[in-house]
Amino acid sequence: MIKSGRITAALLASAAFTLPTTAFGQDTEVSSGAVEDIVVTAQRREERLQDVPVSVTALSGDTLKSQRIINASDLASVTPNLQSVSTVGSSTPIFALRGISMSDYSLNQASPVATYFDEVYKGNFALLGVSLYDLERVEVLRGPQGTLYGKNTTGGAVNLIAKRPGFEPEASLSAGYGNFNRYEANGALQMPLNDTLAARLAFTYANANGYLRNLSAGQGDLGAVDEYGMRLSFLFQPSDSAEFILRLSTSLQNSANYGIIAEPGPDGIGGGVYATFKAIDATLNPRTDDFRTGLTRRELTSDFTPQRRNRTYAAALTSKFDLSDSLSVISVSSYDHGTLLNEEDTDGSALAALSILYEGRASQVTQDIRLVSGGDGPMAFTLGGFFGSERVFNATNLRVYQDIDFNLDGALDFQDCLTAGPPAGCQTQNSFNQNRTSWAIYTDGRYDLGGGFALRAGARFSHDTGRQYDIISQMIGSDDVVLANLIPGDANNVDATTSQKFSKSNVSGKIGLDYSFDHNLLYLSYSRGYRASSFAAQAFFTPDELTVARPETVDSIEGGFKLDLLDRRLRVNGALFHYSYRDQQFIDVNPDGTQRLLNLPRSRILGGEIELTARPIQALTVNAGLGWLDSQIQEGIVQGVSVSGNQLPNAPRVSLSYGADWTIKESDWGKLSLNVNGSLVGAQYFDTQNNPELRQNSYNTIGARLGVRSTNDQFGIALWGKNLTDEYYFTSRVAVTSFGFNYNHVGAPRTYGVTIDAKF
């Protein structure tokens, strides 16, 4: 086990005080041999990363490519204090940032770490889709972003920024092959249509077999890939003072679903139910299925292997009008629609102890408009307004012991449900519609005080309303006969529904002091983040499972620095912070199967990051990032037991990323380069109870890429590998005690392959 406390203490001591971000990215004018600079839009305006008083990790498109960051969950491997939980699949990750996480897996929820694509908020899982292709960069903002970003950013925000369309003709195409029979292709085509209009078309495609071997006859392997995405962008510049960018995109994921590795308890999957009925009914599956007998770590015997289907459509228009040299109006308008069908064999075996079918549909409209000042004056400000409306449909079906003839009549039907009593032998299905509307006004500004000092301040007023309606839960036989209305519990009408709603307002904001000297920055700030109320989605059995979680807030005090040293050959960025975390929303899963969405009253988090980039010689760039967390629940009851003093879930004490880019040889024939990167994640829990059976020990993954490019940069070929040591680790764990097993998602094994590319 890693001695995380000793490592952390030593590294923090060497850093002396504060610790935000290293960036790898877009070139600006720098001296030969200096660490490359990057321009970001973390504060909704173009700024040098080193001038932004926020803890940000910025990754250029080239870095994403060299480290094979191909889906959103991969970002955790290169971002200190960012974790990715895959309870609903790696393609729809639940982010945890600095210990702030969504302790829920419902498709109607919005994460406290918000995802934005070209400034458009993607609030629902069904809207995310395939997005990490043809990107200019990715920015991960740590800490509450309650001023410019607003609700659901108590932990921070992940910004995905696509490459802009332009008037210079260009084209690129890459293709690759890897183990698990993986085929992939990516490309882009850009061209001017006339003097004022240009277009860019980009696409991605991937197909691969599953990495979890399924030994059930006639069933495919799980954890497969079959997806594509397309994005068509237009740039219209009718004059020097006006610009419009329209982006239209769609994506489809339609692959064999993730697989569940179930760890049986002492009585096996089903908690002894199958052993009992095996003695009565000899047609039941043999007991080897109860205990995963004879299986290796990445093998299972799943008898239910449906496709996981996620379809998205999106349109966004970004408009900019320059009113003067120092004043602009920016408008971002968007529409999103997505569907997600996620059917899982929850017990991961040939038994039908438990399977769950999740279905979600979401539509969203947003409008953000702001007045932005710039220029060389002492003051810069942003004044804006936001409106968003979201419509969601959600349905979940629990299928329990669908292979046991409880009444011994030789048939599997509704009589088994009535004999055993729900949920055994039954399907329990709930569904609802949900509407949420949000509007806000906000301002953010900076004023130079002179002598290198600057004052920053901002505030945001938000008003959120929500209505959950047509709520129903029914007990249904295995033959689809409706037997009873469980929620709202109407004995006379099996189709009865109910509803609930909320209406809340909030003020969030930030104030800070900066000090700049010799292209370096020190900053100290206080900020507050806000996450809106949420509706319970896992209410199945009793009306009192229907709950509305209160808004959660985070008050943060943060100090940091951004330093360029040794003639800009060494960049060291860092931050230390203290969080007061109130009313964290979480799902309380009881042993009797009931689930309620509740709030943890109080927690506190201490921590920091330090990131560095060094360029000791022209041909070599090395980087490293360390995150440290000390989290503690200060007040809270879960399953009737106090969890005060426990560590927050998804909050490892240590996370470390490291890597190097080395140009091995450069001559008339081209360039040979090597990238090596790694990620270490310290031990963590996945639940508020800190169940030792669900603890994930520390683990380390290593990747590499060896590439050759032609002298004119037109052609390239590369060999790549990820998780080269074939580390076995969990990305999500849940104790399903009432069914006698622990539910586990496992990380991807060793993968490797080759890619070729061409630019025109």
C-alpha cells in the first residue's frame, strides 16, 4: 500500500505553501526552449492561463492525442484531484473533483462538476454522447464556479472546446487498429465557402470487441465499443465587428453494454435463495453460478447482454458583436436532445437474481448573453444573463429472481410474484416526467489597484424551479401483468400517479485579490458554489421514498500561485484550499431495497494541487501533477447510522499524474518522438459508510506512444499502449447486500495498437 500521508507531507513541504495547474497547449510567442504558453477561456474571455487566478488544468488537442484521451473518463488520469466513477458506464462518467461528487447514479440528476461544450451546459447524462474529437483543448476548472458558470458547479467545471472553423483550407485523416479487434478513424475537412463564410466537418468512429469475456453460451463479450460522432461547423463573418459560429452535431453509441463483476458473499449471489430453491426445484442453474466458480478476474457468465444505446443531437449558435475596441456582446444559444437506454445484468451471472433497465430522454434549451469589456483600462467586467429549460423522461425497471418458480406450478408468471411477495419474482417499474427551469443574472470583474495588485469580484443570482410529475411505480409479474400500484399507492387504480415540485433562489459569488510580478501570479480568493435541488429517481416501493433534496453549497477559501522560473523553462502552479461543504445530495440505499435522495448536513475538505512543467532541453518536456485531499463528514446519518468522521466517497488522499515528451531524433527524413505518461490513484472509498469491502486500494497505470512524423508534418505513424502493466482496479463499487453480492465496474485492461494519419 502507498504511504500516502508521508508522500503528501514531503511533497507539500517541498512546495512550501500553495499549489493550481499546469497546461500543455497552444503556442504563443515564447523564447526558444521556454515552456509553451496557452490561451484559455476559463473566465469566459481569452486570457493567458498564467494570468487566470483559478486552479485550471488545460490540455491541448495534441496532448489529448499523444496520451490517447478518447473519452471523458480518461481526463481523470491527467488531472490531479479529478476522479471518474462509471456506475452508469465509462462513456457517461460521474466526475468527482476535489472530493465533490454526485453520490447517485440516476439518469435524471445533474453532476456538481458541470460539463460544458463550447460554453453550452450539458446537464443530463443523455446529452453527453461522443464528444472528445477534433478538440482545440480541454479545460478542467477546480473549485466552485458560482459566478460565471452558475448552478451545479460546486465542484468545478469541465470545458470541452472544439476547433474553430476557419478560412484556411485544410484536411486531416487518421485510422488505427488495436487489440480487442479495435478499428477507429477520425478526420476533419475545412474550407472557405466564400469571402465571409467557412465550414468545418469533423467525424470520429470506433468499434471494438468487449474486454470482459463472457462464458455464457450464445452471449457476446461485454464492455465493447461501437460509436460515431459528427460535427458540422460554420463561421460567418459579415464584417470586422460581427462573427457567428453555428455548430450542428450528432452521435450514436450502440455497443454491447458494460459488464458487472459481482463479488458473491458467503451465501453466494442471491444470499442463499438459490441454494434453498435448488433443493426444491432441480431445474435451477447449478450453484457454481452463485459463487463465480472457475472464473478469472475479467470473466463472467452473463445471460443478459443487450446493446447500450445513446443517441444525441445538438445545435449551438455563438454570436459576437464588437460595440467598440473594448466592449463586446456575446450570445450563446443552444438546443440539445438525447436518449439513453442502459440495460444491465446487475448480478453479472447466468442467474436472473437482479437486472435493471434504465431509460432516459432529455431535451434542453439554453440562452446566455453577456456584455464583456476589455482593452487596456484598469477595469474589465462581464455582465450577463442566463436562461435554461430542461425536460426529462425517466423509467427504471427492477427485475428480481425472474428464474425461480416460487409457487412450483411449472410456469414463470405473476403468480410467482404474488407467492414470494415483492420484489421477489416481480418486476418493479417506475417512471416520471421532470421539468426544470433556471434563470440567472451575473457579473464578474477585475480592477487594477496599481503596484501589481488587482481586486476581483463577482456575484450571481439564480432562480430554479422544478416539477416532477406523472410519477408512478407498479408491481408487475414476469409475464408483464400489472398487479399493484406501489407509488402513489392507490389500491383502486393501478395507473394512479402523483407529483412534487420545488422553487428555490440562490446568491453565489466570489471575491479575491491578485498580485502579479515578472509574469508570475499570486492570488487569494473566497467563493461560493451552488447545486440546485434534485428529485429522487429511485423510488419504487413506498410513497415516502419520493424526496426532494435541498440545494447543496460549497464555501471555498483558496490561495495559489502561478510561476514561470529559470528563464521560463520551469512552470510551477499550485493551490491550497479549504471547503465547507453543506447539504451534499446523496442516495441512501437501505438493506430492505428502499432508496431515498437525502442531504448530508456538513462536511469539510482540505487539500491542494501542485503541477509543474519543465523543459530542461529543447527536445524534452516533462510534467507532473499532484493532488492531495483530506475529507471528513462532520454530520450525517446513513441507513440509520452516523457517518460523522468518515471520509467522503471518491476522494482519495493522493492522486498523481506524470509524463514526458521526448523528441528522440529529428533529421531530414522526419522526427521520432516518445511520450510516456502515468497516473497513480490513492486508496479510496465508494460509499459514505466507508465499507472496507468496497475500498479500492491505490493503483498505478502507465501508457506510452512512439511516433514518427515526416519532415513536412503531413504524414505520421504511431504505436501506442495504455495500462501497459495490465493493472486491475475498480471504477465503481456498490454493496447489494439484499442480493448477497458486491456490484463492481472494473477498469479497462491493457490496450495497444497502431495509428496512421495524414494532413493536407
